[in-house]
Amino acid sequence: MIFKRIRESIRDYPRLEKTLILFHSCFAEIRFLCHAVVTDKIFYTLKRKNCSAFLGLQTISAFEETSLDVKTPDEFRLWLDNKQLDYSEGMWTFYIPPQDPLHEHFRFLKINYPEDAGLKILKDFSPPHKARYTNPLVRFTIGYILKRILTPSPVSLVRVANYLYNKNIGIKVYDLAVLNTQQRALTCYIVQHAGGKELRENDYTQFIETITELMKTREIAAISDRLDRIKDFRAPDCNGNLIYSKKDGRAVYVDFQGFMLLNEDKIIERALNDIGIVNQKETTGEQAASILSRCAHDLSSIINQPIQQHWALATEMMAEASVSVKGKVVYDIGCGPGLMVYNALINGARWGVGWDRKSVVKVGTKLMLSLGATRFTMNSVDMISQETDFLKDIPSCFKQEDDSILFCLNQPETIDPAQYLSRIPWKYVFLKGNEGEDVGAVKARLNENRLFRNIDILTHKTLMKCGKERVMVLFQRDNSTL
């Protein structure tokens, strides 16, 4: 305000006004640099995080768009205009909302993502591991160079977006992908489109209060030194970035590049604590205390026992049978915290769908998002039974898939899996036998159902559970005869 008043008073003196603007700009640049140093933001990327080995491992989807022949943002803008696509353009990105022409020109959207998916394409025309969200060619100043340094990589920004979504103030990111055009590789976020009625009277105030409280936890920080100095955080709608989402019934902030995560170890620890608390409610005494202690300090303890054992055996068995999760939809009944699905996404699965109790799904979803996973859906069920309607929870774009993989390793022994396997579209299924069952007994149980008389055993292994041996079998179904 003081700067504006002084500038207003010297408008009749152009040279003096120019000098004032230059001084003010230099002061702002120096203040931003000092802020980045004092708050430790500038050194954050150099710090090693204990959980870094587990973060952002979901494979980046790749789609061929050879009909798109562009080398620069200007050429891409012209292409969008020629194709009569509705879009909005920011300083760093193009956003193309869901619309019929979008699915005509980017056909991968319809078969891989929900109908409300839009495209957010970076103007830095490079693949995700090389691209930066901010463009150094916009302004060559200390402030913009520093902003480029502080802004997380496209892969890390997925976790920023997931954090905001977890806190109910951000949009859902469905995926991070690379679009391979004739001449360039484009970095693209597939995001849930936010659109609906106008903001309510208190939406802006609630958002600012929420993000301010979150920043006090030192888990997240704004890239800028002062929110009130940046137009993307000013009333009434954060420069168009705060939008009321009709689907979510709340206002969401769509421009996640303005933030960075400061303490991902703490975020993961909090998610693991939540999982430990859920497990604690279902166990007693020393077992519960041990689970909670391990969860609070070591992500690998959650992964290794018994999920990693299941995944290691499944990997061996798929290799023997020449089966791969790459490009396939993966289902997991009794998914727990979702880490079998996470392992599948690491190895190239197209999407993951899991089912478990509501309390488990809630904390599992939080952990999966914190790890940087996006291509998954976790569904809560009161109890897995013959009546469970699995099909209704599967995204519509995958309901006709007949090449999927189903993990059925944690089903209750009192429930015959043959009673509900027919409700999920799969080609391969991993089943764990009950105590004392051999491979033949597991197959015989399935063959009792006429829908599973066309299955073959591809391979099997033995695993240990609670000190007892269980057989784990990989079956293949001939879907052509169904």
C-alpha cells in the first residue's frame, strides 16, 4: 500500500518512478532470497528423507500422440484453436477441460480415466523427469530463477497435490503422463475437473484459514514468502484458482505448483500411525504395541510383513508363467493399506482397485496418496461376502476389461471365493489355500462352480503364515468361453 501511494505521488516524474520500481523490485527479490534461506526452503531438496526410497515410484504413463505435431507452446495454442477445443492458459500450463472434442483428439482418456478427467499440460515441453513446472524464459530474474529452484519436480508435485486433496482443499490427480508427439514429449497431469456453482460467501476465508493452519505444521509451505502478496491467493477466488467443486461439495484449489512439502517423513509417519491405531483396535497387548511402534518409525515394516512376502512370491510366479501386471488393471480383495496395489503400480499396472473395511480403506488411501500413488481406487465394504457387489465399485472404463489380475490372498476362510469371483472381470487370479489344502483342493473348490470349470493352474508356491504353510496358486481363466 505504501509503495502504491508513493508511486502515485511521483507519476509526473517518470525517471524517479522508474527508479522507485527498480528499487522495489530489487528489494522484493532480496527479501524472497532471504526468506528462502531463513526458512530452510532453499536447502530442503538437499536433505535426505528417510522415506525417500518409497516415494513417487508409480510408473509414469506414456501415450503416443503422433497426430500432434508441435514444438512450442505457441504452436500448441494454435493447434488447440484449430481443433476448436475449449482451454484456459496460465503462465506455466494449458488446461483442457473434459469435452467431446477432447476425447476425439486424446483417445487414451476415455479408456483409462474417469469421464470427468481434464488435461493439464506443462509449457516446458519435456518429459516428466526433465521438465520443470515453471518456465525460465518468462522472466530472467533472481526471483523467478529461485521460484524455479524451489518448485518441486513434476513427480514430486503429485505428492503435493495428493497432500492438498487429502486435506480436502485440493483436486484429485488421476495420473502423471508423458504424451509422445511427433517432435516433443509433453508432461501432462490428468486431473479431476472441478466445476460447479459459484463460490459461497465464506469459501475463500475458509481456504486461507485452512492453508495457513497447515503451513503452521511445517509439513507444507507456500513457495512465495507472503501469500497476501501473490495474486494467486488473493480474494475473492485466488485469481480463478479457487473453484467450487459440485462433485465434492466444497471449494478446491486447483493450482498445486505454488506449494512444496517440507517434511514428508512426518507425513508418512502420521499415515503409518493411523494404520497402527486401526490395527491396534483389532489386536491386544504386546502385539498391538509392537505394530504401532514399527509403524511409527519404519515404512519397510508395513511393506515387508506380510505384504512383501506375498508380492515377492507373486512376482516369482508371474515370471514363471510369463504374466505381467504392466498395462493391466489389478484388483485386490482384502487390500489392507493398499501396498499390493502400490507394488503393482510401481511395476506398470494401469490401475488398481482394492476392497477392505472402511477404517482400513480410510488410512490406506491416506498412505497411498502420501507415497505418490494416484492410479487407484480403494472401496470400503462392511464385510466381504457372497453378496458383496464388487462390480459397482470398478470404474466404468474398466468394467469390460478381460485381461485383469485379481489378488485374493486375504479373504476370510469361512467364505468360499468362488461365490464372489464371478463378479469381477479377471483373467488371472492369485488364491491362497486354507490351512491343510493342497493345490488340487483349491482347484476343486473353484470347479464346484460351473463358471470356473474353464480355469488352468499356471504355477503355485508355498508361503508361511503364522508359522504355518499355505499354498498360493496362480490360475488363468479362458474368458473366450464365458
